[in-house]
Amino acid sequence: MQPAPLIAETTGPDPEGGAVAVQGSVWRLILRTFIENKLAIVGISFVLVVVLFSFVGPLVYHTDQVHTNLLTTNLPPGRGRPLGTDQNGFDILGRLMAGGQVSIEVSIAIALVATGIGALYGAVSGFFGGALDTVMMRIVDIGLAVPVIFLFILLSVIYRPTKVLLIALLAGLAWLGPARLVRGETLSLRTREYVQAVRSMGGGSRRIILRHIVPNAIGTIVVNATFQIADAILILATLEYLGFSLPFPIATWGSMLSGGVAFLQDGYWWEVYPVLIAIVLTVVSFNFIGDALRDSLDVRMRQR
């Protein structure tokens, strides 16, 4: 049995008013479904805390994250240093804040670039179909077969990593997933009545893709972008742990984890556990948000 359609809460015969009411009802239902997901509320609350901690925290808790101090290396948590210091004498609490800034900025940039490129690529491939779709998807398959870790280890030997280089390289591989998702969505959307109507009125392919296909695939795009942020944080930490990190003394969560592991067996737990907890909880929080958005934007969930 097909689910009952969403009924607009209209108060008059004005068709424009009815359309606005339908949209208002849909967005209220999406918001209510999202709020009902307790894990999503926990996730978004923690992400807000991390953002405030990383970007507002340094304005309150001042530390020097540029100059090393060998007289204060590997000090345990104590007065004036809540999380202790690392092997270079940097205050770990302040370093967590600085590392959070870089990790969040780079991860969001990667997600936005990758999702934008992938969405357009997948929409074009799915809309035109045929031989063009076959060629474009084979390119995606080849990209997905590239061993990413080994590629970045090789690049770390050749190039000196920068923020722009990290964003370009990771986004250059991360767009492949969104491209496949949006392409599958486009194969369904291109047969809809409104697309056929635009075609019959002389609308060009560019207009159909940008004004109708992509906006109607926005649910898939937004959900994937959320997961892309979580994946980018985790991949960045992994690459930095393997040595493909921003030059010293720039702080990142991955470089903190990499440097702290070497001292873990000496009992300097404060150099590993705080940053490890920050990475894990942030990634899990973004995944909670992505799961909730997927449920909220799902048509079957909205048509109750």
C-alpha cells in the first residue's frame, strides 16, 4: 500500500499560498523528525562544543603554540596546565584548541569541495546516460581503485604538505563517492514529470541539471556532505599519523596523536588520550547527525 501523501495545511484557494503551506509542512516534519532523534541532538551539541572550544577557547585560554620550551616537556596535568605538556613543551589543552581549528577547517573544506564536484559530475553522468555515462562511471571506478594510503605516503616524500594541498588531494579523491550517489539519484529524477515538462518547454540540459536535478537531490547531497566531514577528520588523522602532516609547529589532531604515541609506554597518557577522545567523539557525532538527516530527509519518513 502506498503511503498517504502529505496534505497541505491551506486556509484559502490561493495556489501560491497552498504551495508555501506544503513546503512549510514538509520542513516542519523534517525538523520534528530530526529533533526526535536523541543521538542527533547529542551529536550536534558535541559538535557545537568542539567548535566553540576550538575557535573561542584560545581567546580565553592563552598559550604559545609556536615556540618550543624544553624546560617544560612532558609535564603531567597540574596547576596552570590542565592537560599537561607534550614533548616540545606545548600546553596540550591549547594545542587541542589549535589542532581543532585546523582539523575542522580542512575537513569542512574537503567535504564542500568534494560534494560539490561529485554532485555536478554525478548529475551530468546520470542525466545524459548512454556512452557518456559509461565512460564517466569507469573513471570513477578507476579512482576508487587507487590505493589512497600508499599514494599519500608517496606524496609525503615528494611534497611538503600545506592546507591547500591537503584539501586538493583529499577532495580530489573524496568526490568519487558523492558522484556515484548523485548519479543513481539522477537516473530516477530525470524521468519525473517536471523534468519532462521543462524539456517540452525548450529548457536546456544545463537548466534542468542545475535548477531541477541537483536541487531535488539535495537530501542525498547534504547527508553525504555530513559523512564526508567525519571521514575527512578520520583520514586526516590517519595521514598525519603516518607522517603526511602540516609542517611543525602547526598543530593538528593527527600530528598530536602521532607525537604522543611514542611516549605512551613511558606513562605519558595525557599526550594521547585527550586528542584520541576528541577525534573519536567528533567523528561519531558527525555520523549521528548524518544518520538523523538521512532519516529526516527520507521521503518514506516524511510521508506518514
